Amino acid sequence: MMFLDYFERVGEGIEFILAFGSVMGLLGLIFGLVGFIFGGARFRGKMLGIIVFSVVILGFCGGPGRGIKYFRIH
């Protein structure tokens, strides 16, 4: 019984981390695109890095739908 409770909590923690990463990836993508469009030349290079990193995070964490469903963002 104790092991089942432990693994259930570990599973909930992993689900939270994936949902949080999904939301952070989505926000990074949005801010990266805004910065890329309205930023200067040096700033665009940094924003391009943020966009690429955000896409990788979204790919790893299962897309923005996971975080939106988990945190009930409407």
C-alpha cells in the first residue's frame, strides 16, 4: 500500500512538471515571436534561440494542450 501511494505521488509530480514545461514552452514561444518581430538585430538572435528552445520543450512535454488542460486555462 505504501509503495502504491508513493508511485502515485511520483506520477502526479511528473505530470505537473510536464504540464508546467508545456505552459512555459508556450509562453516562451509567444514572447520569442513578439521579440523577434519587434526587436533589434542583436535581440532577434536571442529571441530565435528562445523560439527554438520553446519548440523543443513543447515537443518534449507533449504540446501546449497538456498544460492548458492540467491548469484549466480557458
